[in-house]
Amino acid sequence: MSRLNLTGWVDLDRPSLQSHPLSYHQKVKYYRKRLRMSLTGPLQRVFKDISRSKNESSVLIYATCVCCAIEAIGKFILGGSGNKHDNFKAFASRMHPNLMSQRIGTKTYCDILWHDFRNGLAHGLAICHGGFEHQATYFSIKQVCGVNCLYIDPAHFNADFRRALAQYEKDLTAARTGSPLISSFEKVFNDVFVHGF
């Protein structure tokens, strides 16, 4: 990869990525570089700006970015074969499987994270029910206007997201030839980074 002098900025790199196909391990290395530059590094700076002030906070900016990233990373896991909800669940379920499968009524925490958090933020700039709140536990349930709402501690959530992402990257590195993890990753890598669709 270094011989190509790839920057990590897809539009600048696409001509080289198309004319000089990368090996699987080079693709994983590029993916890591890209995520560090455009997601995890900047996201950590936004996370550090989350204040405990009631007047101003970057928590919704942070949450929107993380929820979009969860969906996008899930697309790499499923190889682009799932719908957006499936993609989201594919990565969110890796974040904390035992907790994400817990329920409030008929919905799992993972489904609530998708519907109330991701969709609420993407389509209405607000979490439908619940939210991010500094607390000692990862999750808590509070009743608001007769609705049981999920509240998530941002520090626990951030640590869990980063841990799951690091584990996925380790899984990519350790994957053996013929693994579905490799074929899924390479399909989406080529679709997104090489071909641009």
C-alpha cells in the first residue's frame, strides 16, 4: 500500500485503488487508516466535548455519528446483503451482546437503539424516547409520559463502540482464506472505496 502513497481520502485514492488493486491485508490496512482519519479520531474529539452542562452539549452530534457508523460497519460485516436495519444490528449486536438482547416490552435494546436513537436522530434531530445521560450504569429505564425509555451512559457506550470496532478489526486481520468475513468485507470495500457505489 505504501508504494501507492494512498492518503485515506477516497476520492483522491480511487484512481490508484482502481488501477492497482490491493491485497486483502492491504485493504484492511487502508480501512483502518480511513477509519482513524475520518471516524475514530474525530469522534473521540467530539466525545471529549460532551459536557455535563444542561445548556450545551455535543452528545447528539456524537450519537448521530456513532449510529451512522454502526450501520456502515454492519454493511461491511454483512457484505451489503442486508437492509439498513440488518446492517445496524450486525454491528450493534457485537457491542454488548448480553445487554443489546435485553428487552423493554417487545423491543430489544438493539431495536430501540435503531428506532428511537438512530432513526430519531437521522430523521428528526431528536431521540424519540430516552437519550444519553451521564450515569453509573450503562443502561437505565425511566418512565417519561407513560413510556418506558432507555437511557444510555455515553462513556459506557463510547467504550463499548471502540472495543467492538477494535475487535472487528482484529477479526478481519485474523480471518482465514475462504472466510465469509473476508468475502463480505472485500465486496463492500470494493463497492464503496473502489467503485463508489
